[in-house]
Amino acid sequence: MSWWQETTIYQVYPRSFADSNGDGVGDLRGVIDRLDHLVDLGAGTVWLSPFFASPQRDWGYDVTDHCAVAPEYGTLADVDELLEEAHARGLRVMFDLVLNHTSDEHPWFVESRSSRTNPRADWYVWADGGGRRRRPNNWRTAMEIPSAWQWGEERQQWYLASFLPFQPDLNWRNPEVKAAMFDVVRFWLRRGVDGFRLDMFGSIMKDPALRSNPFRPGMLGGLPRLWLPVHTRNRPENVALARELRAVCDEFDPPERVLLGEVFGSPAELRAYLAEGDGLQLVFLFDFLTYRYSAAWLRRTIARFESAFPPPLQPTYVLENHDRSRTVDRVGGDEEKARVLACVLLTARGVPTIYQGQELGMRNTYIPLREARDPVARVFRFIPEALNRRIPERPNRDEVRTPMQWDGTANAGFCPEGVEPWLPVNPDHTRRNVAAQRDDPSSMLALYRGLLRLRRDHAALRAGTLHLLDERHVLAYERRHDSGDVLVAANLEDHPAALPVGTGARLLLATRGDVELDGPALRLPPHRAAVVAPGRT
Ligand code: NOJ
């Protein structure tokens, strides 16, 4: 198996991880200083959200120079040191590549927008429409509400911005754009990065005829949609581009460099990105971000992805990231349920991803829309606050980006006391923090550490096949491997459950100490999960 097939990815949002120079903003040196936390946790790969030059209007997902480091995060020398220090600890490193768009302050766009005839006139997606009064078509932004077309005064034309107006989409049909961006990829590969998470890769190519999307209300990626984005998402050309990008990565193999796509769609659409083993290696499966806390739902979802991504393909499950609600908040604040989900995430077949603070059970930090620094939240500022508080998938992403909670001091050890962190620290940091949980065997951190240790110790969890068991009330599956099988059982109900696990079974881990082996039966109180070495039946 290649390293990435067996790894666990830990997502660092550098702005909120650790501030080494006391300006209230996290930085690369802060990440270097805290790498041992990842080692202690047992993660295999660190994925860093963007730290590239940017006016920070979307906190780095609006790049002005893909090969430069934003000064508040550090320097290229820091990047080199981070790679070196991570590698010295056996960690792999992935960067976040924003390929779909740049900042509107990127010199390429400044030039492109200046006239219809400049050398970069065709580097972005420009169209006439019907003059300034009529947009070229009905394409919407990722937020669905505003149109994706923005008026460019100098050119008297519309430009496409699929996310926010200040993030114009690059024209990937232009070979010069492709060549320039491939050089960016080579630039980082040469410095030793092990792979990339590809931002908005599903939207990268659009219909060249700019046909309008059909009106068909429904849900997509857990969010309501009015138009079905057939002409703007998951186009077959995306897969061709995935192959080309992979070929660029393969120029630098070994070690094998990995591409992980941010794509939304049906399992079949997602599977297509892996091509014949020569496309992306991994795609996020975001269904767990919109999960229902039920055994039946989890069983169905795992079964769907098992059939779309059979071995040796690896599903890539996600419970949290910098865009979506924290797990504990999704399950109504019940930490026991979050523990059960952690157990499923880290024992199902695939590459799990953990978002910083998830391992502590960090909570959303409520921040009203009117105080939001998140540009998406500002789009939704019209939502009354009382209503906003009742929406489970609240649009203010600040709430999941507050500083990492290292200890119980005033700024949670994120930045020095007396400095104002860029986002407020969650008041619960006095209790919920790394220092407090490190030596507490009943903590969430201990649970994550224990699960990751099990993954290391049992090849079945890293590389075994997955077989769902036909249990009605519990979610149960076996991970089978020549070196020994492992059984996982999760009770997501409000009443106790029991499961036959064979004579001589051994309890390897449980989400709480009240899970028992009673002869050949595993007894699970409500909202508990366990990992067992099965006995003889
Ligand atoms: C997806 C990223 O996860 C999100 O944080 C960002 O704002 C958008 N892409 C735009 O790049």
C-alpha cells in the first residue's frame, strides 16, 4: 500500500492554530512549534489550509501569488522548515491549492480586466451577455443566492465568480493558464510537499457554450439548490484535467504525491475523478458532514461508498472542516454521540480527516452574523439573528474557526495574554483544551489518540476489507485482514444493545468504560461504540 492509503489527515487552519509572534493571527512557525501535538495524537498527514499571499478577504482562499507566503503567516524559509520538521517526525504534508479562482487583486486579473485585448484578456471567464443589463446566463454562486456573474466596467463585460465576487474564475480552457498553474504545482512539489487538497475542483471546468443550468429545486451537499448545476459542476473535462495534474505530480514520484479533491456529487460522479487510477487519488466524501445520527443512515451511507469505492480505492470521510458545524453541535451538544461518530470515522475503511480541535470536542463559538468576519456570513447578513441561531447549518464560518484551545489561560495558549486574537476564543477553553485533556484517560483527546493507536496497531483497520453486519439496532461491521479481524459496533439508540462477538473476544477500545464483554456478548449502553477482536463463534 502507498503511504496515503493508510494515513489519517489532520487539517490545520493556520490562521487559528497557533500564533508564535503575538499578532493575534496564527502562523507557520506556530504550526512548526505544535507539530508534536499531531505526533502525540497519531495523525499521519497534515493538510494546511492556504497560507499564500492574499488580501485575506476569504482568509487565504483568495490568492494573489500562489508561490509566495502571506507575511502574517511567515516566509518561504518557514515553509521549508515546516516541511523538514514534519518529515523528520514522519508526518506527510499537504497544501491547499486554490485552482478554480484567484483574488480579483491578483496581477493576472488586474491585467485581464483592464481591456479586451491585453495578453491575459482570456485568462478568466469573460462573456458579453446582453450588456450591463443582462447577464450571460443563470449560473449561481456556491451560495445559490447571488448570480455568479460580475460586471467589469473597463471591459464592459461580465466575469464569472463561482464563489464570491472578489474571486474570479480562471479560464482553464486557456493553455497558458494551465501551464502557469502547473508551474505553481511544480514549485511546491520541488520544495517537498507530499500532496494537495484541491479547492473547488468540481467547479473547475464549465460548459464552453455557457448554457444555463436547468431549474430543478433540490438539495446538493446538504444545502438547498434551485438550479441543477449540470453545466458548472463535475463536467467530464474535470476528470481529464485531474489526469493532467496527476501526471505533473508523478514527475516528482517518489514519494507518491497525492491529490485530494473537494468535489460534491453522487458517489458515481465522485468516483469518476479517480479515473483509471491515473486521476486524483482521493476525493472527499462530504455526506458525513450532513449526517443523520442513526445506525440505518450510517449503514446506508457506508454501503453506498463501499460499492462506489471498492478496494483498493479509499473512501475519504469527513465529520468536520473549516466550513461546517462542529460535530458536537450537530448532535445537540451530546458528547457521547460525538464519541460514537469519532469511532465510526476512524474505523470505517478509508482515509479519515480530522479538523483541528475536533479531537478535543471543540464546539461552535456563537458569533452573530453582524459581527462576522467570514465573507459568506456577510452574504447572509439579511437573516434575522433569532432565525440564524435556529439554523443548524449556520452560514457564519467564523464559529468553527475560533482559535485552537491549547490550555486554560486567557487566550487558550493560542496567542499571548493581552493580545487580541483575530477571532474570539471559545469561553469553554478553560475546561476544554489540550493541556487539560492530555492526561485524562476519559477525555475526547484520549479517545482520538486511542483510536489512532488502534489504526496503527491493527492492519485490519488500515487495510482490511469492510463487511457490514446485518444487525438491526446497532451499526456493526467487520474489518477483515489476514493478520486478524476487528469488529466495530456502535449503538446509536437511547436504549442498551447487545451483540454476539464470539467466545474469547477481546475489547480493544470503547468510547466509555461502561461497555462490557459478557461472555460472548458485547453490551453497549445507549450511545456507545466499541472495537473488539472477535472470538470463536
Ligand atoms: C472551499 C473552501 O473550503 C472555503 O473555505 C472557501 O471559502 C471556498 N472553497 C472558496 O475558495
